[in-house]
Amino acid sequence: MFQNLTERLGSTLKNLSGKGRLTEDNIKDTLREVRMALLEADVALPVVKDFIAKVKERAVGIEVSKSLQPGQMFIKIVQSELESVMGEANEGLNLAATPPAVVMMAGLQGAGKTTSVGKLSKFLREREKKKVMVVSADVYRPAAIKQLQTLAEEVQVEFFPSSAMQRPIDIVEAAIDHAKKQFIDVLLVDTAGRLAVDTEMMDEIKALHAAVKPVETLFVVDAMTGQDAANTAKAFNEALPLTGVILTKADGDARGGAALSVKHITGKPIKFLGMGEKLDALEPFHPERVASRILGMGDVLSLIEEVERKVDKDKAQRLAKKVQKGKGFDLQDFKEQLEQMKNMGGMMSLMDKLPGMGGMSAKIKEQANDKQFVQMEAIINSMTPGERARPDVIKGSRKKRIAAGSGTQIQDVNRLLKQFTQMQKMMKKMGGGNSKKMMRQMQGMMPPGGGMPGGMPGGGMMPPGLGGFKRK
């Protein structure tokens, strides 16, 4: 998300370096470029105009402090205004109600409402420790009820059955009654997709809202529709008292126009981002973290939370102990590290959150794609347990067999072995308690463009669970 905007802003903001003072003249061109970057990112025009006016007002005439360069001061102002336009801080769900707290989902057809209900129920059950029940009031779409039932079973929350022969109001009222008896904390209501122009359908959801009085009414919208997402949310907000927005398919949106337009146009905060197809791919929306990511500064807090949540701590501890005892790091360990990275959304997801990675060239980003992980895993899977434990025995004929078995070339096997050797050296230094020195060496290995040492995906990035991340 935001790749295009990050690249444009990164190159634009460099133009201010070396200036002793921010004046209207020397930021004029930069503001024009920022304006163009935002418009190209499909940010709504009123949002762009307001944003540029506020940045200009704050930036012109500011004396740059001795500790900061003008470019840095300007970036700080841009970051602050980006946070402001997206909503200052994360706004979670307000579930302070007599149980069950009813959360209604509304949105267009195909926006991802039903999947979002599944993701949100998993989020509430696992991270908020809530007892959750879901119900489908979508009596129009074939198989919508069955789809939600399947999702509920997968994320292990209670499902309240309904049928296409019932009225939506009757379904939800029965679900609320059942939820009270079962001491359910949160009831998530999936509704039928509808268009704002469809008067009959809009009247139906208004009546449903009035009858069940949900504590949260979330509008689910596809991020890839850009500023149209914000306009659609505005139309729904005029019909329904929305409390927030879930932006789906945000991982496929390279522009980011929807995220930067929704709050300004609707006055309602984005509460969650859907970042993929998996049912755990739902992130609380933190404007300050997203602003940092847009400006190429990474999002270390989200990365730390992801590591804590998704890394298999037992495996990580076993590997750490093994390395500390000097027993070495073998190809089976290397494969497990690749699997851990895949669990965390893959290399691009990780790189997106690492500081300094926003300005990477497209070529380097392409090299670090997740297809390489699949290929590397296939190569290791084609090895015998003995070869994984002792990679030094892998010579000519073995390499041919491994390449043939994994559908790759001998040079791919050689590349993997080279990358493994680099990781093995890192682990050896960690085992010797020399991790600070190792981190300095890793930074020295990084080429000026922010590339990866030795052509390795992720380069000197610490393996998940071994990077020493600690919450401050």
C-alpha cells in the first residue's frame, strides 16, 4: 500500500535539503510536487487542497532548529498533517454496552463484508478475548449464509443460523435474544450488499438499524476504488449513522487514495485495514503509523506486534538455545525461518514496515518477492534429512538431483546455499554474544540504494523471533 505515493514523496522531499530556512519560494516547487503525488494517488481534490494549504501555512517562515535540516522539518510537518487528515490516532470499537454489543456491517456488493465479519470475529476472540457470535441477515445473495457459517467454524466463533425465507429484522432480533441467553459479548451482523441509489434496500437497512440499535455500524469498502470509496461512504453515512470504516483489499492498493480521503470526506474514522485474504489479515488502523509508512520511515511498532503475535515462540526459543550452545544452524532451521516470515505476510509486508525501505528501487523490491521463498522451500524439501543437517556434503551430483526434484536450476541451488551460508555466519556471531557487532556489519553490507546483501531476500534482516525486538 502507498508504494507510488512513497516513491513520489521520497524523491520530492529530497529537494529541500541544504536550505537554511523554509520560505514560500523554496517550498513552492516541493508543494506542487506533493500536490501532484497526492492527486496521482487518487486522493480526493478537496482533501488535497486542504492538506496543501495547511502544510504551507505551517511550513513558510519557520526557522529551522540547529538539530534539524529544513527537509527534515518539512517532512515532520507533512507527517503531522498526514496523521491529521487520517484521524490523529487509532479509534477502536466502542463495545461498552449491555451484552451483547451489536456490531452491524454495511457496504456495497463485493466489498468483502462477509469475509470482514470473519476477520473481525477472529480479531475480537483472539486479541480482545471476547465471546463472539455472528449472524447473516443477507437473504438475497445465494450461499451468503453458508459462507458465513463456514467462516465462523474456521475462526471458532458461534454462528446463529438463518434462512433466505426470513425477514432480516426477524433474524437479527432472534440472534440478539439467543446471544443474551448464551452470554455472548459481541454479536456481528452481516447485511446484504446494496447500492446507495437503491431506495428500497436502503430503507430496509435503515429499518434494521432502527430496530436493533447497534453500538457500532461499520461501512466496509474496497480500498482499490480510490476516492470513490470515500464518496460511497459519504452517501451511506447520510442514510445510516456510521461509526467507522473498514478498508478492505488495502494490500492491493498501491495508491492509497481511499485511506487519505475517507476521514476528511465522511468525518468517520477508518478503524481497520484488510491486508490480505487470510482471516488474520486485519489490522487496526493507526494514522501515525500509516503516515510514517507513507514517508518511508517504516512502522516498527506494527512489526513488533506482528512478531509477538505470529512467531512460534517455542521454535524461536529452541533455535536460540541451539545457536547459543554452538550446535550450528542447519538448512532445516533455515526453512523454518522462511516459514515464519511467510506467516508474517511475506517479505514485502515486512519490508514495508522497516525504516528506510520506502525509498528502495522497484528492481530491489522485485528481487525480494515471495516467489523466492516458495522456490527456496521447494529446494530444501528436495534434500534428504542428512543433506539439510550437513549442507557441506551437497556437491555436483546431489545439486543436480535437488534441482531436478524441485523444478529449479543448479544456479538456484547454488544461490540458496550461498544465502544459507550468510545466515549461518550471522547465527554463529549471535551465538558468540556478538550481536551488536554483527548488526553494525549488517548495516555496512547494505548498499546505498537500500538493497539486500548477497542478493538475499531480506538481506541482513534478523530472523523472526531472534531479532531482539522488545516493546518499550
